[in-house]
Amino acid sequence: MAAIATLKVHDYLWEIPRSGMMRVPGRIYASEQMMAEMRNDPALIQVANVACLPGIVGYSLAMPDIHMGYGFPIGGVAAVDPDNGVISPGGVGYDINCGVRLIRTKLSYDDVRDKAERMADALFEAIPAGVGSKGAIPGLAIDDLRRLVAKGARWARDRGYACEADLEHTEENGCLEMADSSAISDQAYQRGRVQLGTLGSGNHFLECSRVDQIYDSATAQALGLELGQVTILIHSGSRGLGHQTCDDYLKTMGAAMGRYGIQLPDRQLAAVPIKSAEGRAYLGAMAAAANFAWCNRQLIMHLAQRALEAALQLSPRELGFSLIYDVCHNIAKFEQHEVNGERRTLCVHRKGATRAFAPGHPSLPAALRNLGQPVLIPGDMGRYSFLLIGQEGAMKETFGSTCHGAGRVMSRHQAQRTARGRNLYAEMAAAGVVVRSRGRSTIAEEMPAAYKDVADVVGVMEAAGVSRRVARLKPFAVVKG
């Protein structure tokens, strides 16, 4: 494969000039070393392919955690004019509203350092994980599930699994109002009805961490964080319901593209006009799946709180479980952004990218508006994750977006080959991390060496003025699928 030609814009930004079917240039946020390592990466071709979407505005963007995905690269962002542009399920992904929530506690690591195994066991027992995991919440009737996907996290609040503050500290208050429960297939409902409150498999996890470094003390204090504090990260999404929804609409759009005269360089970029019947149906179904995911993470948080209270014999007041923020990184949303000095409504696809609104943005809850949006960037299970805050550069350059994680450097198969003959559980224990998992294969696929160093990823976005580091979180107990 020939290398994609790129031009250096500055030390942390590179441009793919327009050519062929491209309607806009491509731009990649990366360091010199990252660009040297990805020079022949097929993900760069995907950046150029996304630039061919009808109605795309500005640039086809990629974050420094970029790697190859379905249609869009993972780490891709595309803003599209809703009047003449398209919606593409490949720009959202199979795990609709895969996302992360960060919870603070009143515990210090010194309080629990000798209880890490007890905590891991309790969480592993309470929260189903793994492929096809089910059973945390009794299977719902389809009519109940229809109401859930319309209400999102409000469904959990109405049943005592959430408080009003949880909704206020969740992106979009945990509900996209454009959800259409009738746009979800029966098969998707059947897959999702027994999967509420489950982690799933792959890179999904629940992690007990400690705050081991603070970069911005004023913001950390405003968010209730201090050195040595125990935090909980939850990374999960819309489970089988979201996966089936993506699959359903990829087939629908693939069959419909010809009727709309849409030609694209990759069939995985299947897309239809946003205002078409198929486009409106997908947006309603995607929003419904996103609402399922917010409800799912809220229920996992509830289960985790109860498990830790029992394991550590603490009252809710003593544990002090409190949501800092919940973000999604596989979604398409209508937002206001400035383009060439003009305020416009755009449909922003974020596939493996996180919203990162700057201080003062009206979409942020009042308690966070002066700070900017908290951004949660999980790393690998052996090193660290980061809490960032959105900056003005995101609003000017990336349609309010930043990175979403570390980004893979090994495929899952390659990681499994590399892990053969190694005792990864013992290696993690030696690094001070207790791991509980349904199977060894997941641990092999998710070994730390399979990922970029997330510090390098967030460092690029900080240097580019898009998002700023607030705190680093070091894992000590991890539950995987």
C-alpha cells in the first residue's frame, strides 16, 4: 500500500490534501513520532475516504488514538451539513454510545490497598461481564424496553437506580430526545432485553483507581478530587441492542445508496441523506440505542456502589459514591458550531472521539459550565487513565472533540499471539493491579503492550490546545469480560 501524502501544519497537526473524490482535506492530530509510525497505516486512507462524504464541512478529522475501524477510522470526527449531507453508521460504530463514566468516592487508597482483591471479587460477582453476559437486571418485557430507550437514564432514576445529580452530570442528561423506539428492530430488542447492567467484553471494563497525579489543582478541587483518592471508571456501551441496530441500518443504507446517487470509495461508508426516510429512521434508532447505553452505565454504577458497600461494610454516606461525569465516544449529534465565522447547525459524527466543550458552553450543566466539560480518557489496564477538561481550541478546530483512549497498536489476534506462554494475571499483580476476567483471551487481547501509551495521546491534544490534563488515575483493581 502506498503511503498517504501528508503535509505538516504544526508540530501536532498534519493534513492530507484534497484529491480524487475528497470534498475537504483530512487532518490528523499526532506527534512526529506517531506520524512516522502510522505512515503506511490504512487508517489514513479511511481519513481520506471520510472526506468524500456528501455535505462534510471543514475537514475529515482524526485524533492521535487513530486506528483502523469499520468505514471511519476509530478516532474519526466528521461534521456534516444536515440540509445536504449524509448520515453514516460507520461514523458512529457498532457499539453505539460506548462511553465512560468517572465516579469519586470518599475513600483513600491507603484505606483499601489491602482490600483490592475483596473489591475486585465483589464487583466481578455483582456485574456480569463477557460475551453475551446477562442477568444483572431481570429481563424486561419489550414494552418496558421501548419506554427505556425513549427515556434513557431517566428510566433508571424513576426506578431508584439514579438521582437527579447523576443525570445532570451525564452528557445530554443521559437522553437524546430524538430517540424513536419504533425504529429499533425486534431482534435488537431481544438481544438487549437481558443485558442491562452488564459490561460486555473486549475493551469494556470496570476499574478501581487512585488519583496519583494532579496537573490542575483548581479544577481537580472543583471536581472533588485529591491525591490518593479512590475513583471508579466504567467503560461500556449499548451491548447487543446497539450492535444489532448498527448492523440493521448498514444493510438498509447499503441497499438505498444507489437510489440517492451516492458514490463513495468504500462500501463500509454506507450513507444516506440525513433528511431521507432511511436517515431519519437511523438517527431515531441510534438515539434509542444511545439512551440504552446511558441507562446501562447508570445501572452498572448502581450495582458497583451496592457491591462495594457490602464488601467494605460501609454506609452510602461513608463510601460517598458520586458521579463526576459520563461521556460517550460513538455517536452522531446535532450541535451548533462556527464555520468560517458563521454559526451553523451540524451533524457531528464522533467515532472513537469524545465531546470536549470549552468553558462557558451552554450545553454544560451549571455546576461545570465555568470549568469546561470533563473528558474521560481510559488507557490500558496496566498503566493509567486521564481526566481532561475541554478547551477553546476544541471549539475552533475540532467541532468540540478530542481523543477517546489509548488506541491500539496490535490487533486482537496479534496481541493473543504475543501473550502466548505468559502469565498475564501474575504480570498485572506484580504491577499492583488485581484483574478479574471471564477468560484469558480477553486479558491477552487487552494486555498493556497492545495499546499506545495514553499519556502520549493526551499530550498531543493538550499541546494542540484542544483539551487539558487535570488528573491521572492509576488502576489497582480491574474487572474485564
